[in-house]
Amino acid sequence: MSYIEVNDLKKDFIVKKKREKGRLLREKETVRALKCVSFSVDKGELVGYIGPNGAGKSTTVKILSGILTPDGGEVKVGGIVPWKDRKTHVKNIGVVFGQRSQLWWDVPIIDSYSLLKDIYRIPQGDYEARLKELAEALQLEPIMRTPLRLLSLGQRMRAELCGSLLHRPELLFLDEPTIGLDAVSKLALRDFLKWENKEYGTTIMLTTHDMEDIAALCSRVMVLGHGKKLFDGKLQELLERYDTVRNVQIKYDGAVTDLRLPNGVTCRQTEDGISLSYNPSDLPTSKLLGILQDAGKISELTLQPENTDHLIAAMYKELDL
């Protein structure tokens, strides 16, 4: 049986429009954030939940965590309806919102952890063992007695993650956890999440705009758009649909004699040589390489697909998201 079960989930919001000149009251508009969304997640899965801004991702997370009540549909997480039995539900989940904090701003983070221990009623022995484990894995030992307001963004995110995992939740929601982080902090956070998922079988649902996070962590991805689920499957299957561009960087050793490129190949001169873009379905890579070799002696050639962000952007555009 699935750990998370979502069937025909619906959620509407009433939004007031800007008051028009001459009108006393503002008009109201109903925005349908979720339209009959259904999916299931097995225990121990690490799932990416992606889509453009306003697609309904954060609304889904808030319903699954018990913060919001839906307007229709059924949701069960570990057999519990989140908004009906919140006290029992929150004992089993952890939530990290990249732009919000659950730790106290002006006190050392160790004091925030001590308060969370009392809130979740964690036995002292379990708390000390778990805190030591998380502090080592997230490299928090040097900053334990530093107030949250004095930490860098990367340090704050590691501290927030530690606070969310102190009570050993079965399910972890991550909403934009790497927003604003540098490359080193992102890599460290990804390594930790993979370790936590493998070591304890923690179910993780990751919402992010950073496709490198999805590629590094998630074997499964769901795409949401206009409040509807548009795709559910492996990331590689999704990318193959929109992997229509190849990029080639090439340097020649000496002069180029006669480089005749077919229609559809974009070519431009760069400081490092020649940059080409082409569609492999229109022009086989083997044929293009033959043309490039006939034009001169190649000293360096790099062939790569579009990066993941470009592919996802192309998908959003094609699906009119």
C-alpha cells in the first residue's frame, strides 16, 4: 500500500482584484490552484515535484502537511488525513520551506533544537544521539552556539534541515531547499539528503526550480501545470521528449578549408573556436562529425546536450505553462 495517497485533490482561493476607479468595493475572483490532482508515493521514495510558479506545488505540500484544508478530494499520509488529525500527523513529518524558518532568529540554534526536543517530546538520550549524528553529517558543530541571524544562507538551510529531522520523521517535505545556495552548499545538501534517504528510508518529496537538484536526487518526477498533473515518471523519460538540441564546441588545428553546414545548424564564432547547435533528429550526429572532419584537422571537440534547465523550459513552453 502507498504511503501517500492523493485522489482528485482540489483547492480554490478567493482573490480580490484591484479596485477600479469609481467602484466602492473590489471584485473577487476564484483561482483554482489544484484541479483533480491524483498520485501516490511509496514509503522510502525520493520524488521530485516540479512546475512553473503558480502551478500549485506549494499548495499541495501545505495540504499534505496539514496546513491547508482542500476543497475536494481525498488525501491520506500513512493512513492519516493530515488536516483532521494534525497533532498525530506532524509527529511523523518534517517540513523545510526555503524562504521561511522554524528556528528562532535571535537565539543560538542549539537553544532552538532544545525547544524542538520539548515540542516533539523526544527522549533526552534519543535527542542527544540524533543531534550528534545530524550535526556531524551537516557540519554544524562550529556554529551550534551562534544565533540564526548571524549565519550565512547555506548555514541556515543546514540548520533548518537539522531541526526538521530531529524527531526522525518518516516523511520530509522540501520546498525550494537550495534557493540562493552556492555550489558547495548545494552539493553538501544533496549528499546529506541521499544519505538520509538511504540510511533511514525517509520518504522525501522535493519541490524545486533547480533541475540539477532533481537530476541528482530523484528517480521519479511529477510535473504540475495550471493545477493539473501533466507527467509522472522517470526524469530521463521526460527529458528524452524535449532533448532536441545538441551543442558542439570545436577547435581546428590550423585553417578551416571548407565548412559547409546543412540548413538547421546554427553556427557562431567564439573566442574558443566554433560553436554549433543542431537537432539530432534532423541531422544525425555521425553525419555532422563527418562534415566537421572534412573541413580541417580537429584539435578539440566537445559534444553535449542542452542542460536540464533549458529542456524543462522548452517543455513548459510547449505545454503552454
